[in-house]
Amino acid sequence: MDPAVRLLRLLSLLPSRPWWSGQELASRLNVSPRTLRRDVTRLRELGYPVQASGGHTGGYTLGAGGRLPPLLLDDDEAVATTLGLQMTASSAVAGIETAAVAALAKLGQVLPPRLRERVRALQEATVQLAAGPVLPAVDPTVLTTLATACWRTEALRFSYTDHAGRVSVRSVEPYQVVRAGGRWYLVARDRDRQAWRTFRIDRIAEPELTGHRHQVTDPPDAAAMVLEATKLAVYRYEARILLDLEYETAVQAFRGRIVEPAPDGRAILRVAANDLAGLASYAAGLSYDFAVLDPPELRTELRRRALEIAARHAAAASSTSA
């Protein structure tokens, strides 16, 4: 094993236990006790406080106050990493809390006193709001796969469950992963629908890298797109309305609303409300011809209203002619 690699391996082992016997450490590194002693001496020269106990049962421990490798983390990066791990320990990524706590324990053992003071000062000066409702956890393997696809600009295929519980297979060109309101989202171009979409990552299952690379052209503002999408998530009902209007024209006509391109070049308007009556009133007031794509309950409500209006009109016309 290369000496530099062996030193890094030794550094990763030492913080994982309060104490290591020399025999076990040498065995884990596949070196002789003499080589181990030489490596420990080298670590001490680099500033790591490796403490040794002699005798037949002698061993090693990494004392507090050691310096992090200067080429890996400077002081600001060490503080940022520590605080980031502390936030991650309460993240919405399944299983990541345990790993973050373990990493914090290792990092805390080698932070110099001056950096521990900075971290403590930031902690005491920071107020964290009470936790909101428990959100579905994200599979870290799924999250890693999506982030890798974004970085590589490599197409993805996955199973997706929408807000109505419908499952479909999506083929997308991933762009960015965004975290908002405690949830994780993927912003990607849906290849079948030829439109940019946001996908809640906790609803994504079995993502697969396809090996097909793509070029990102005219990408959206991913953060703004997620912000708009999450505005709909707080409402009970979400409607998708196909407008008899070209997409570019609809974008101008419905500024501030979520408008998506339809496969035929027309526009799909997305709106939401807590009750069907509000959605029906909004749709009935549109100045353009439209068709409700979903939910079906909205189509039923609009049909009921149309029949009611027709009946009133017929009754009024009958009384007038009489």
C-alpha cells in the first residue's frame, strides 16, 4: 500500500474508536508493528496528537485538538462542514442522520480548540424553529442517483407516483436537485411530454441511468420553478386546464401562474384551491376556450353548474314568454 494512502487509512481508523491496540491496528493496515510506529511518528510530525501507551498491551488513541489535513479543509471549511453535518443530522433523507452523527463524532475529536469555540459560538447564536409536520423521507440512494445524473447530464428512467396516487414510468433529462420546505425535488425535462417538470423525490422509485447523454438547452430557473410548484402543494385540489391558446401567448396572458406547454403546442394552466367551487368559478371565468384535464371532479362540478345555469335560463325564458 502506498505510504500516503496508508496514512489516510490510519487517520480514518483512529477516530472511529476511543483506543486501538497496536496489534489490531497493524493487522488492519497489513503492516508490521515497526511500520505502524513509523506511520504514527509521521502523523505526529504533521500535527496529529496520536497518543501511545507502552507495554505488551500498548495501543494508540487520537487526542483532541489535532489539525485537519491542510489540503483538505481550511478553518472556514472545517466550521462549515461541522455545522452542515449538524443540520444534516435532522434532515429528511432516510438513514443519513446516523451517518451524520458518526461523522460529527469523528470530526469533533480532531477540531482544534479555536475551531470548537467558533462552532459553539455559532450554535449558541442560532435559533432553530420548531419542527414542522413529519415529511416522507428520501432514499439516499435515489437522491445520489439523481444528483449523479444531473452532474453527468445523463438521462434517467424511473417510476413516479403523482399527487393522486397514479403511477407512471417517466423518461427525463435531469437538470437540478432542489431542496425547499424540507422536501427534495428534481427539476427535469420530461422527454415524453416535451416539457420541464418538477418531481418530488420521495415519490420517485427505482431510478436508472440510461447511458444517454443530453445537452441542456434553455433551462428554467430551477429554484423558481420549485417555488411555484410548491404553491400548489398546500391546496387540496390541483387542476390542469388545457387552454385553446398557444403556449407563448398563454405565458404572457397568465403571468404569475404556472403555464406548461402541451404536446400539440397549446398551453396547460395549473391552478389550485381548497374547494372545487373555487376552482370551478375560476375556470368558468376564463376568457378562452378550455378543457379540464384533471381532476375529474372539476369536470363534474362544471357540468353541474352548466346544467343549473341552463335550467335557470330555460325557466326565465318560459316565464317571460308566458
